[in-house]
Amino acid sequence: MPSAVPAPIPTSSAAAVQDGNTKIISTTQRNTPVPKSTQVLVKVNYTGVCASDLHLSRRDLPYLQPTVSIAGHEGPDVDSTTWKLGDRVAVRWLHKVCLQCEMCTTGYENLCPNRKISGKDVEGCFAQYALADSEYLVRIPEGVSDADGAPILCAGVTVFKALKLAQLRKGSWVAIAGAGGGLGHLAIQYARAMGLRPLALDAKKRDICLSLGAEAYLDVLETSDCVAEVQKLTDGGASGALICASNGRAYADAVKYLRKSGTLVCIGLPPKPSPIPVLPEDFIARGIKIMGTSTGTLKDTQEALEYVARGEVKPRLVERSLDDIEQVLKDIEEAKVEGRVVIKVE
């Protein structure tokens, strides 16, 4: 979560850089980036750590192969009537999109074929200073702290967009797999704020899920038949399922416990191919739908931040430093994190 940079700007600054040979991430000094064209330089105060950062560092997904060595994304010809020094702004997963293609003009700018991604195509926010594009910036609302705003820029807007896509009626049950993690704990709160009934599924994270507003909780390690239990708790099945967990079993169970006309939204990325066991008759006789989403539009991000500004969503944060990023990624990989890790950049 950055803020616009007042002078003076140092010629060198700290960043968490991944070594090209060892792949280890460590803090080092580098030349402070210089903005060009419509870019601006932002001073990063807080940045979130996302599962996407884990995939980028591990290079385990074919479509997420980094071309830069600094990850992080939850943080010249500039329109001076819109932006000025000292503005509190956000660097998102999407650094820039073209705003002219079919995807951009039909509400799917996150799928823009010309997009540039922070931490993948452009050096990201695991640094004291980062570049952003002034034509694709988000302003942080008053009343939203830098720390609370950071997780919304990727995790928050992703689950918020997923709930919007699912188009569930108020009062409907929505199952959230991976409910105690960085994405899931926010999904519980957005679902509750949108008038839905969140059913949390996770392992050993009962307390955080229930404290954030989950109406019911299932521990997937202690439940012998998650499908039957979800159907029992929801009186016939969930109307929606958000799979925030990077787990093939979560997807396999979800298509079975959805009620008729239910919607499954794919979010979490399993590290290995995990086919979803669905048959044509599931679509025909049950009318279920399977969708996918990653992040959201600029407008989605602004709307997601407003929930935080109104006090309806409050990220559960674990604060760490730039020097901790390598360990944080391991903790995410091993599902040890409750809530969301944010990096305080000093």
C-alpha cells in the first residue's frame, strides 16, 4: 500500500530481490526506479503477500512466469489535475491495461491481452519505492489505513468480484473453501456484508472463521464426508462456492455439494493439474455453473475498498518485514497463515 512520493527521493533504496540462481529472496539495495511517460513513483508503506507471489517465486504455473526479480502487488505525462504529491494511492496486481480491447470495454479488463502485471512484467511492491501508472491508479479512501487497504488490492477485490459474479440471492448459503486464509477470511466478511450466509471450510481455523462472521464451520480434516455435511448444514446444498484453497479436493467436493442451479467460482490455483470431476448431466440435470476469476476491475477495487471504509470488512493482519518475505512464502505454501500477511516497509 503506497503513498505518493514527496521529495527528496534517494538514488538507492531497499527491495526484496529474488536471486536468479538460488531463487532465494533477500533484501538488498538497488537503484530507485525512475518513472517514465504516465508512470509515477510511489513510496511503499505496506504491501500484502499473496499466493500469486508464491506462484511467481516458485515458477510453478505456466502463465505466471516472471520477467522481473521483485514481486509484490498489493501496494512524466501525469494528469496533475487528478494526482498530486502526497496522495494515498494503491499499486494493484494489474499495473496497466490498454482500456481499448474487447476485454477492457466489456468489463473484463483483468483479462486484457495487453496487460502488465506488477511483480511479473513490472518490478513490484516488495520495495521501498515502486512504479505505478497514473492512468490506472486507485485512490485510498479516507478512514482506510495503509495496512488495512493493502490486502484489498488483490485478495479483497478477488473474492468481492467472485461474489458479484456468482449473483447469489440474499439469504443464500455460500461455502468458502480455505476460509481462514488471506482470501477466505475476507470472503467471509464480504459475503456477510452482502447479505449471504457464509459456511467456512478449512483446517484448524474454526475460531478466526466464526469470529469474522461465518454462520457455520467445517474442519475438512476432521469431517469424514464434507459433501454430506455441507448439504446437511445448508438444507440441501450451497447456492454458491468460492474455492480460495489451492487444493484439488476442495474443487471435487464443491461440485457435489452445490444445490441445483448453484455456482462454483474458481479462485485458488492448485500447484498440480486438478481436473474437476463434473459430468454433462451435472450441468443439464442440476443446472450448476462453474466460473473463474482473478482480481477485478478498477471499479471493483474502489467498491471493495468502500466496504473497508464503512467498517463492514476488516482484514485480519499479520505484520512482517521485507527481510521476512522468503519465510512468509513458505508459511503460505504450508497453509500456516491465518488472515493476511502484510509487509511493513521501512
